[in-house]
Amino acid sequence: MAEPRVPGGPGADLELPCGETVSLRQFDLGMREFSCDCGDTHAIVMDVHPLARFVPEDIVAQLRSVIDTDDDYEEFSMPHLMGSVMEEFPEEIAVADVSDDGQVGAALVWISDFDAERLHYVVVELLVELMEHAISHVENDDMAREFETQMAEFDIEGFVQAYRAERNLEDEFDQPV
């Protein structure tokens, strides 16, 4: 018997910011980007991807220790991070809830109009802004000045390039498929 096509249900398609439509079942957990029929490469993020995809674990631990969540997630995680990206770039991100489709392997999938490296820059920029906002609420002027000094010297592009090289994100899963 044929399975009914319910939006967000099994076999769901997702319309991308570029206008193309893709089947979410074509993606696996190891993919970080894919070549689209539009000719561009788009980044893929799933809720099960670790935040360490973008920043080191010690930064993730710090973020989780200072950010309280008041939703279904116990701690700051990929849905919060990608929510921030979507808030900043609403027209460049498509998202689907695929929690009812066991063949996808994730509950949420985001596909950006950016490639994986550009998305990495965007994410780090947003995390720096988040940290700057958090430090502005600290009642320790010395700590705030030290943070501002460090951020003035922080090179996002250099960090992303170094982190991607360190994490060896140039394997078979980082190439567009």
C-alpha cells in the first residue's frame, strides 16, 4: 500500500532557499554539505551533530555552563545554535522536522544556502556575539576588559581555517556529493 505524503512525515521533501527541492532521505549523518542541482553547494546540519563540529569541546562546555535553556533540551545544543543562525539569516536556511522518519537518522535537518565552510564562519561569528553579550552582563570590569582585548585580537577566518584543518574536516564526507 502506498504511504500518504504528509508534510514533515516519511519521505518528506524540503524546498531549499535556492528554490530546488530535495528528498531528506538522501542525506546521512556524516554529510556536511552537498552539491545541489542549482549549481551551488549547501551545508547540511542535523540536530545530532555535535557543537564541536564548529568549536572546540572546551568552548562547548563553557557555553553550556553559562546558557540556560527553557525548552525540551537539557543543555545548549545544535537546535539552539541553528536557531540563532536562522534568526540572523531567515531566508538562507531551510529546516525540517523529520523526527517521524526513522530513515533519516535525525529529528531536525537544516540546509543552508551557504556551503559548509561559510556556515562555519557564520556560526563562529554568532557564538562570538553571544559571548560578547554574556560578558556584558558580568559584574567584573577586569574580566570584561580582558575578554574585549582577546576578542579584538581574535581572527574568525584564521580560527575557522585552523579548526577545520585540526579537525581534519576535509574527508570524503566534506566533499559535495
